[in-house]
Amino acid sequence: MRHPMTNRTRTAAGIAILGLGLSIAACSNEPDTTADTTRPTSTESTTTPESTDTRAETTATTPTPAPAPAPAPAPETSSTTIRPAPSGLVLGNNGLGAVDFGEPIDSAMAVLTEIIGSPADTAEGGDFFEYSGWQDLGLFVGFSTSGWSEFDGTSRFIGWSYSGSADGPHLRTEQGVGIGTPVSELLSLYGDRLTLPEVEGACGWVYEVAALGPSGAEPTGVLDRAPSEDARVTVLYAGLGVGC
């Protein structure tokens, strides 16, 4: 006869074994998800591919015309009209062309007035000297009752001085020398007859031209600076009394 405790023990063990078997069976029926986690996932791209058309784009352009050249500026015109040199009035070493040194004052002034009009200035420089001037010409003439042996006490034409003016007329010597003539031209005209100053004197840079035969000496002149080819004449004079 078996002991009752033994039977109860076997029954409990059988129940335990049965429960273990059911647990194992349940585990074996669960789906395996391990493989799914390693399987690559396919992703579909939604990006629209860019156009690969590489044809060069050409833009129609209209050539820009070259700018028209600026018109040449109109030449400047001076409002000052230079009067022509009076006919017969020449700067000479023996007078003024139409009037020679030694001419009595009355006849000399009558001729000059007819050519260039009445003088703007007249003055006396002492008992024996007087002068008349045309400032619009830059011309002055002198008269004296003495100075040359042939004078008989009559006031006579003895000298002139000329410095020119902006509106002329521009007087010149027989050789064409006038205010503004450069030393280079003086050298070409007179050569060895021309004596240029070495130092500046009381009257400035004074040059002289020696006489050549019966034609006599040329008028004396004053330069605007020390002698050089670019130095220019600023004053011309001849005779007595009105020069330097």
C-alpha cells in the first residue's frame, strides 16, 4: 500500500511539467522579428532630377554705337579789333617815314595829325623841349629849339619813342621789327651789326644796331629780359629827348 503523500507529490510534479511544456510551446509559436530588423529598407527618392540640357544660352544684344566725337571748340575771337598801321608812318632812325627829324614843329604836327589824329597829350620839358603823345598808339614825339647845329631857334622834330598798345595799330621799322619781335629775328636781320647788352642798364636791356652805309642806323630797342633767342622787344626809340 502506497503512502498518500507520495501520490500528491507525483501529481504536483506532473502539473509543473505540463506547465513548462505549455510555456515552451507558446514561445515557439511567437513570430521571429530578428530577421526583419536586419533586412534593408528600400526608400523611394522623391527628388525631381535637374535638367541636364547643357546647350549654351545665347542672348541677342544690340551693338552699342560709338559716341559721336565732340564738336571742335570754336576759335576764340578777340573783342579787340587791331587797327591797321597808318600808311606812310614807319619807325625809322631818321624820323617816322612821312616826317623826318629836323622838320619844324608846325609842319611836322600837321602831317602826323593828318595820319594818326590829334595827340592826346602835349607837354613842355623845359625852355627848349616839348613833346606830344598818342597813348592809344604808345607813340611819343619830341620837339626842341636846340640840339643840332643847323637849328635856328625854331622848334623842330628831334625824336620819337614807341611802346605799342593792345589794339594797335602796330608800327614797325623798315626791316619789320616791332614790339614783340624776338632776339632770334634781330640776329637774323642784323647779324654782326646787332650789339646786345651784357648787363641791365638804367633803361633796361638796351640793344643797338650799327649803321650800314647811307641807310643809317636802325632804331634802338629795349628787351624784356636778358638777351636770349626768346627775349622780345618792348620799346623802340630814335633821335633825342624821348628815348632813354
